[in-house]
Amino acid sequence: MKDDLEDFFVELASAQISGRTRLDQYREFRHVFLGSDEGKRVLHDILAMGKMFVTSFRRGNANLLFAQEGRRSIAVEILKIVREEPRERPDRQRSEK
């Protein structure tokens, strides 16, 4: 398992994802997070780690608020990708005559 993680970081350092579209990302996220019971549990864990189910506000502790909002923004972004299929833009603008 440790080798898998090390291999992942090596691949990450040289990753080229420039040809990947938002639609590709949407489909991959849905496959990973909604394609199995394990994926759904992992998505739930990510949302829980992002404090999606509790308030971020804590009176008198702005630093904690900022930290929790940072975590929440990651969870929100993942949820947004999974929920909303992106609209593909047309290659050309069409005009009606």
C-alpha cells in the first residue's frame, strides 16, 4: 500500500491533465464517488471532514472559522462537480437568419 501512495505522488508530480475537460472531470468524479457503496462512503467522509453538516461560526475564534471555511470550500467544490453536469459550449456561434 505504501508503494501505491509513493507511485501516486510520483505520477502527480508529472501529471498532464491539460486535455481533460470539465465533462471528463464530472464523469470521473461521479464514477469514483457514486459508482460504488465504498465511493459513496468516502464522499460522505469528505463532506463530514469539510464540516458540511455543522456551522463554521464559533464566537470569538476567527482563525477556527477561516480554517473550517477552507475545509468546507474543498468539500463544496467536490460536491458541485459530482452534482452538476457541465454544459459543453458549442464550437461555433450559431445565428438565425
